Amino acid sequence: MRNKLIEFKNVSFKYGEEQPWVLKNCSFEVYENEAIAIIGHNGSGKSTIAKLMNGLLFPQEGEIVINGQRVTEESIWEVRKEVGMVFQNPDNQFVGTTVQDDVAFGMENRGIPREIMINQIDKMLTAVGMQDYLMTEPHKLSGGQKQRVAIASVLAISPKVLILDEATAMLDPKGRKEIMKTVTEVQEEHQLSLITITHDLYEVVQAERVIVMNKGEVWDEATPRDIFAKKEELRKIGLDVPFVAILSDELKKAGIEMKREALN
Ligand code: ADP
């Protein structure tokens, strides 16, 4: 049995006293070394969940526990050591003038010795296939390369969970597929929990479990296959099941099993 890493317990959130609730009584758990996807149409509350997970926001009701620690104003710095986040726009995430500086930044803040840092930078950039770009200025990289560096920078501080908040949304389909492949490899190698937040159902195929959000509520929670089987209901809440998943399901009914790689 895997340990619980993240717990949302009856969490409700609104952006201000006079504002409507954007999350309503949300409860779910994420386990160690588990890959989950959070999906839902725009405005369903996904990004708000991500921000609550690293203490950028706090719920008015309910509680969030990360690695046994309740997320509060006092605990956010401890919590942030466990939670690495990569957002949609890579340009907003760079702090260094070179790729190397950027990956070093989080470690420098934690006072990690130089020897270990150099080793770690090399290891993380290799993990995301960017080891040849140490001295490159981030703005000279392609969108996909920037996201790889952003992922390496987050991994360098050894979090227990990596959250990708629409992190591939600005990439073309090929770049998207490559990043997801890298992330899956990194997740397995580093035994991370991975939370992929997306409105693109193609990205959920690799998840073990999918949490579907609708209008601020947890609408369903199941394996990708079980979620995709509800294609009519999903359409009603603004989500389209990828053709390849429908095809795979039809083939299965006919006794033909599609290989997992074929779905990616
Ligand atoms: P998603 O990531 O699923 O698109 P969000 O969590 O970004 O959804 O948004 C959920 C709801 O909260 C939306 O109705 C959105 O308009 C509202 N919202 C998001 N950010 C803010 C904010 N800073 N101030 C007020 N309302 C916000």
C-alpha cells in the first residue's frame, strides 16, 4: 500500500468575500509515486487546486495535508520543498541568465554545496535531454526546450510531487508528446507523484487515475479507461474523448487489445 502524499479534505475556496465559490467541498487523495491527471473544462477549478497545493492560496473551508503536514501560512516553505510546479508559460518561470543558472537557482536558495549542485544540474538536465544547453540563454530555446528546463529546475530541488499545470498547452502536438514521454520517464526514475492538470484528454492516457472536475466539484475519479467509457456524459461537461481511446475501446469489445504505447 502506498502512502498518502496529498489529501484534500472537504476543500471549498472562493477568491474573495463577495465572489462565488470556485471549489466546493472537494475531497481526493494522491499517493506516493502515483501518476494522476486532473481534467475539466476551462474555469472548472483546476488551476486553483494547483495553487492550493503549494500554498499560493489557502481554502476558506476544509484542509489540505501534504506529506503529513497541514498547508498553512506557517508551513508553506516546508510544503514547497515537497511540491514542484511547472506552469503553462515557460517564459514566466525563468530566473537565470543561462540554463545552468536557472537550474541552480532553487538549490542556491537552499544552500546546497557547489559540488553537489554541479552534479545535480548535470543529472537533471540529462534527465530531460537538455545536457548540451548548459550555457544557453533561456530565451533562445524553443517552447518545448524551455519547458524541459523548467522541469529540470523543479526536479533539482528533489520534490516528492511534480505538478504540471497545462504545462504543454503552448506546444505543438509533437512537442507535447515528447514532454509527456520525458515526464513519464522522470516520474518513474525519481519515484515521484505526478499530477498533470489539463483540459486535453490525450494527456490523461498515461495517468493511473483521473480526477474529473466540473464547476468546482469533483465530478468523478477513476482509471482513464473507465473515464473514457463515459464519453456521452463527458461531452455534456465540455470534454471530448480522444478518437484513439474510443477506437481502443471498440477494439477491446471485439477482443483486440491495443498496446499502451499505441495510445500515447
Ligand atoms: P481552470 O484551471 O479549470 O480553468 P481556474 O481554477 O483557473 O479554472 O478558475 C476557476 C474559477 O475561478 C473561474 O471561474 C475563474 O474565473 C475564477 N478565478 C480564477 N482566478 C481568479 C482570480 N484571481 N480572481 C477571481 N476569480 C478567479
